[in-house]
Amino acid sequence: MPKAYWIAHVDVADAEGYKAYIAANAEAFAKYGARFLVRNGANEVVEGALKSRHVVIEFPDLASAKACYHSPEYAKAISLRQSPVSNGDLVIIEGYDGPQPGA
């Protein structure tokens, strides 16, 4: 069963308010086996226009990724990060376990 991911692109308007969101999301992420793969590291947008902050979170499977987003624990965190604190886009996507180029 392939892993699943949250891929988020976020602009933060209130850094202090966003810290409260980060603290609050830890409970849901721990409960559903989330693991940060990307958490706003150095980056270069080479095509298109994206927001300033980029995050990729890995989950054991698609069911866990969806359950985390819809959980009461994460609902509390969502209320802390919404406008005017931040504005973002988030996709929940299933990973790929198929053949790879050159394999």
C-alpha cells in the first residue's frame, strides 16, 4: 500500500499566530503517523507562481492522511492558521509505488 502525502503552499501573514498553529497540529500529526519531509527549507520556484512556504508531510497511507485532516484534533489547529494568520493551498495525494524510469 503506497504512502500518502499532504503538500501545502502557504503565505504566513502573522508569524506569532502561525506558531500557535504549529504547536496545535502536533497532536494530530503524532496520532496519525505524520512525518515531515519538507518544512519550509531553502527553495527556488522555477516554474509558475507559488506561495512562500512549502511543506510536504508523509503519512503511512491515504486513509491516515485523510483521517488526520478531518480529525477533531486537526480542526482545532485549522482554526488557528486560517486568515488572517495564513493563506494556503493543501492537497492530500496518494504516493506512487509503480515502475520508475530506468529501472
